[in-house]
Amino acid sequence: METPQEIEVKFVLPVLRRELAKALIASGLSQKDAAKKLGVTEAAVSQYIKKKRGALAVKMPASEIKKSAKSIINGGKMGAMKEISRLCGVIRKTKILCCVHKKYGNPMKRCSVCLK
């Protein structure tokens, strides 16, 4: 049985980084600058763009991604960390994490751990 946190690390975080990288680049940042803002390598951003990383079909709230990208662009060193943490909370509250857990993990039948 995988915990919700393991599901976030394995499946959700790569998709979040991919979506944020795409949003940062769409906002005019280079891959190099997007990587720096996200705290990952330029090669990682390239792989996110080419869907070699974070390629799962997980529906992320577009308005929240856009809001986070704007905050990361305007924010300081902790901007990406703060926004990724916030987005993980949104994903838990909107039950997206539960859907990912059911699809890719091994949840209990009546799991409600991440809803509390």
C-alpha cells in the first residue's frame, strides 16, 4: 500500500513540475530560467517539455497552475517551493490525488486519509 505522500512524489510532483515549466516558458522565460526558478536542471525542463518526465495524464487545475507560475516569476528563492506545496494542497482538497492514487497506486477500498 502506498501512502498519499508516495503517490505525490512518484506521480503528482513530476506532473506539477511539467505543467509549471510549460507555464513559465509560455510566460516568456527560457528553459534555463524556468529550470532555475523551479530548482531543477535545464535537462529536466527539456524532458518535461518533451513529456519524457511527468508524462502521466493527470488533469491539473489550469487556473491554479497559471496563478502559481505568475507567483514563481515574481517571487524570490522560495517561490517554487511555496507554490508546489500550495498546489499539492489544492490537489488533495479537490480529490485529484485520490483519482491518481486509485489509478496508479494501491489504495484501500475506503481510503480517506488525504481528505483529513
